[in-house]
Amino acid sequence: MTAPDLPTFPPGFVLGAATASYQIEGAVAEDGRTPSIWDTFSRTPGRTLGGATGDVACDHYHRYREDVALLADLGVDSYRFSTAWPRVQPGGRGPVNPAGIGFYDRLVDELLSRGIDPAVTLYHWDLPQELEDAGGWRERDTAHRFAEYSRLVVDALGDRVTRWITLNEPWCAAFLGYANGHHAPGAQEGTPALAAAHHLLLGHGLAVAQLREAGAREVGITLNLDQVTPASDSEADRAAALRALTHHNLVWTEPLLAGRYPESERATWGELADGSYRRDGDLEVIGAPIDFLGINYYTPAVVADAPHDEPDPAKRTAMDVGTRQVERPELRHTTMGWPVDPPSLGRLIAEVFERYPDCPPVWITENGSAEADVVGEDGVVHDTDRVEYLAGHLAAVAEQIAEGADVRGYYVWSLMDNFEWAFGYDQRFGIVHVDYDTQVRTPKDSYRWFQRLTAAQRAARGREAQA
Ligand code: IFM
């Protein structure tokens, strides 16, 4: 089968790969790191598939040089990784842990020595367990603790790191963490998930202020926005789609980009959205200008009206917004069960700029697919479906740029197979295969394809420089 065509981008467009601390690092008890909520959660029986934990993961903590060499061979401009809060500031309070920050210091230097620009995410879900014991994101104080920790990181790495992402996918941290319990800390509560969402946003805003004060150059946030389409033109389905949009997108984008809470929140959560966790002045903190909006995107949502799981509105969880996702049998599905529809990424980008004409430049900070990869007898992983997935989504981005959308870069998720949260090690998103018994890394066909893309991008830059 011939590989899909390479999409073309403006010469300045940045290509990168992304990972996250708990998913790859391992070394959970080394150099002063204390447990995070994911250590506790993954060690609780029944929480992750097969009881998988991030104890070893990809052992990246010890193998980071090998992994940076893979990035260098891949030819990426940038690498997006996250810092582990309990490594940098054990227990979530107090001074920086020199050994913990030392790891990221070495990683940043290694990247720069290979000509790769580091992009740092400050929170990819590994909250120090001590802070969860004090209430976690239900508590306003956690937002202040997050800003303090962010300052420790920027003070240590800000001389070499240009691009800063405060939070990764706060939707997951708030709603999977505190509403349905699929993620750490595993709470299945109602209203606190809305409070957690607010405190995450507040933490973002407070961290932005710290990052600015420390002179950070580019500051943004990463959201996993949904591309929502109503299942039909009926009033009920359109209202359901608005509730789904509010739950997934507007709860974040309205305060961040429009300086207001979503008008549709009452229609979505009724009395649960009582806003008791909000204080005067919060919106100003949350809505402080950002330099970019990071979007993580995987799959679209076609949404229909559905009865609430819980008839009593007072007892509903924040997750129960009276909607259901319509099945898409006509589309291929990844091993996560997610329908593949590349043009939907283009639609999402267009919708974001349409709703928020002053939206800062967009970066696709994650996109990729989990597939049933096997290392063949020839020692190669022929992940044709992933190549098609990436080519399709990148083509959709290129098309939007050609139509005038300000999209500056794309990070493939993920550099390598890793700990996929509650799914353990069963779901492989990497463009590099990891054998978890031996820690051998094997670049897949998708890695080779992406390598060709980065080479083509460099060649385009060269041509432009000569013109
Ligand atoms: O692995 C995750 C990542 O941590 C956050 N975004 C989605 C990915 C795939 O599920």
C-alpha cells in the first residue's frame, strides 16, 4: 500500500511530538518524588486495566537520552512533555526539590543540544496526593498551590523554555476525576466536579500571572475540545448538542476567551451550577490574555437528546447532561473505540475561530490514534491505519491554514507507547513501539512517515530562506 501524500504547511509551522510525565517516566519513588493521585489510584484494585501502574512505564526517567535521540532522528522542531508536580515540589508545598527539577533541567539541555525546542506542560494530572488529601481540586487553595509550583518550574527552566502550557485537558481532571471516577482521584460526586473545574481554571489564571512575572515568553492552556454535531435538526437534539458543548467546551472557553461563564450552564446543569465556588474577580484572573490555545483532538461527537440517568436533578452528577453519543458504524474505529473522521478536526478549528474571532493562535497539542500494533517478523510495525489517521488529520489542519486559520503547530500523540491511564498498557498510541518487558523501542511505519513530513517541512523552510 502506498503511503498517503504529505500535507504541506507554511514554512514556520512547527511539528512536534508529545508525552506526559506519569505516562512515561516511571521512577515514582526516586530522588524525593512523593506519590501523586495517579500512584494511589492505579494501586487501588479495580481502577486500571490489569492493575497497571506507572511505576516503571517507559522508564523514561533513566532512558531520556535515548528518547531524545529518537526525537532528533524524527526531525521534530519541538517536544511537548510535562513536569511531575510531586517530583518538583514533593507533597505539593514548600521549596523546589533540586533532584526532581534536576531531571527536567537535564532533559531541557539534552533537547536543546539536539536543536529541539522544549514545550512544557505544568499539569498533566499528577496532583500530589497530600493536596488531594486536603481536598484536591474541590478546594480553592489548590489553585494557589498550583501557581506556586508553576513559579518554581518557570524559575528553574524559564531561561531555556519558550512555550508553557498551564493545564492539560482540565475536562478530564475535573469531570473524569471528580464526577464519574474514571480517572484519579476516582471521586464519583456531583457538584464538586463543577467546583473542581472552576478551581482548575482559577489555577490556570493564577499560574499565568506567575509565568508572566517570571518573564515566560509564550503562555497558553490545552483543552480537549469536542467537535459536536446534533444528531438531527430536532429542537431536542440541538438542545442536547448545546448541553454537550457546554460540558466539554464552553465551560472552559467562555471564561478563558470571552470573559464570562457559559450562558447555557443552567440549561445544562440546572441548580447544580449554582456558582457557589466562584468569587468576584475570578473571571478577570481566569481570562488574562494568553498567547495560544492548545487543542487536543481525537474524535468527533454526534449527540442526541437522551433521558437523564438520574431523574432527580438535585442528585445528578455533573456528567449527566441528558445526552447520548450516536454510534457511527460507517466510520473506522480505533482500538479505543473512537470513530475516525479527520475532516471533523478542520470543522472544530473553524468553529473555534468563528465563535471567538479574537482567539489567540491555535496549536494542536495532541492528535493520534491507538491501534492494534504488532512487531512483525521483519522487526517492523506496519501501522498503516495510524499513518492514514495522522495524514488525514494533518491534511485537515493544512486546509484550515490555507483558508486563513492561525494554527501554528502540531504535536503527534504520542512519541511512544505509554501508560494509557485506566486502560493501562493495552492501548498503544505511540509512533514508537515500546516492549514493556525489555524497554526496547521500535520506530513504527508512522514514525517513518512523520520523519518524511519533518524532512519536507525543513526543505520548504530552506527553499523559502533562499528565495
Ligand atoms: O493519553 C492521553 C493523554 O494523556 C491526554 N490526551 C488523550 C490521550 C489519549 O487518550
